[in-house]
Amino acid sequence: MQTVVPQLRMTDAKKAMAFYIDQLGFSVDWQHQFEPGLPLFLQITRDGQTLFLSGHAGDCAPGGAVYFWVPDADALYTAFTAKGVKPLKPIEDMPWGVREFLLVDPDHNKLRFGTELNP
């Protein structure tokens, strides 16, 4: 069970949803908006990993970062790039024993996906 939910800022809900839902394969668990025209708040999940995306300026600032531990970074890298995602850094073995790659969302939030090389 995930015990911490990272929260990232989104400034354009349509762009954020296109990136996270259409390209990365997250699904919307729920969303809240006090009324039309006000900021949107979403909970999204992909393979048991959950994020909050907030359109509320007071919640957090663009440019956050999240690290995702995944079973197979290579497979995920292939799936994401097939959907048109352009990684900021390609997949590679890191000196600290992880194979990882880096994506950046439309709000400059950094998303790293990694798999331990020798678990």
C-alpha cells in the first residue's frame, strides 16, 4: 500500500491530462472542482502508483519531482516513447545501481522511473 501521495502542480488541466492519461497511461481515480472555471484537483493512478495533480496555485509550485520505482524501466521507456513521449534523459545505467530515465511534464515537473539493477 502506498503511504505517501506526491502532489504536483498543473497549470493547464487539459495538457496535464493529455500527458498523464493519454501518454503515460494513468487513469483518473477522482477529480474535484468547486465550480466550472475554478482549478481542478485530480487523483491519478498507474500500476498502483498514485499522484495528486493540483490546479490550485497555493498547493504547490510547478517544477516538482517524483521518483517511481518500477519493475521494468526498459519496458516502460519503450511504451512511453511509442506514445510520443520525449524523455529529457534517455534510459541508462546509473553508478548508484539503478537503470532509469527522466521525463518532464508540461509544467516542468520531473518524473524519474527506475529499476534496481541488482535487487
